[in-house]
Amino acid sequence: MGNIYDEIFANTWEPVLNLGDILKIPLVIILVGVLLYSFMLLLKVRILVDTINSEGNFKMKALVSFNLFITIFATILGTMIILLG
């Protein structure tokens, strides 16, 4: 009877260091940094387009806006994959 209690109350906990869990936080920070860079690019191009009159202004605005939307989608998808993986 004493052996059962020793097995039940034995300390079998061993800490496990998982490298994948440690790397999730920097990867999410990098993705947020890419998103912020894309947003800053949008602001920079809008200021440039408002300052300089050119024929390609609409194309530049459209391309940068498209880049921002793709970056937002990729960042959200990447963050979900990283956190759920």
C-alpha cells in the first residue's frame, strides 16, 4: 500500500525547453514591423504624390494601396499560422 502512495505523489515534472515556442514572439514582431513599414510607405507615397504633379500619380497610389492590403492579409494569415502552429 505504501508503494502506491509513493508512485502517486512522486515528482515527475521536468521542464521542457521548446525552441518553436520561443521563436514565435520574434516572428510576430517581425511581421508587425513589415506591416508598419508598408503603412509608412503608403504615407510617404501619398505625400510625394501630393507634392509632385505627374501622370503616374494614380498608378503609384493604387500600387502602394494594393501593397498595403496584401501586406495586411499576409501579416494576419502569417500571425495566425505562427500562433496556431
